[in-house]
Amino acid sequence: MQTKRVAQVEEECVACGNCAKCCPFGAITVYKGLHAVVDEICCKGCGKCVVACPADVIVCKKREVESA
């Protein structure tokens, strides 16, 4: 396990897809048109999704994740 910054999408996600489109690592997928899901291993915590989110429901937090 390692600690790194990882994006986290809150429940209020409107599934617009802006975050997935702007993620340079392909770490975000909009699941069934309902909400965005972050692949914690692929996410680098760059914060581009935070800026792109019109609903302001994405944050980057330090978390323990499994090493790839």
C-alpha cells in the first residue's frame, strides 16, 4: 500500500462526463450515465477533473491505494 492523492467523486455527481473527457490518464469512467467512477490505481491526483466538474463534486484526497 502507498499513500497518494486520488480523485473522489461525491454522490451528487450529475454524470456530465467532463471529468472523464479531461482526465489525461483515463482514470474516470461515467458508469451507466449515473455517476463517475475513479480508478484509484490510474488516477495521479492531478486535479484536472476537479477544475472541469461543473457540479463541484470532485475532490482530490490523500488515500492509501494498492501499488500497481
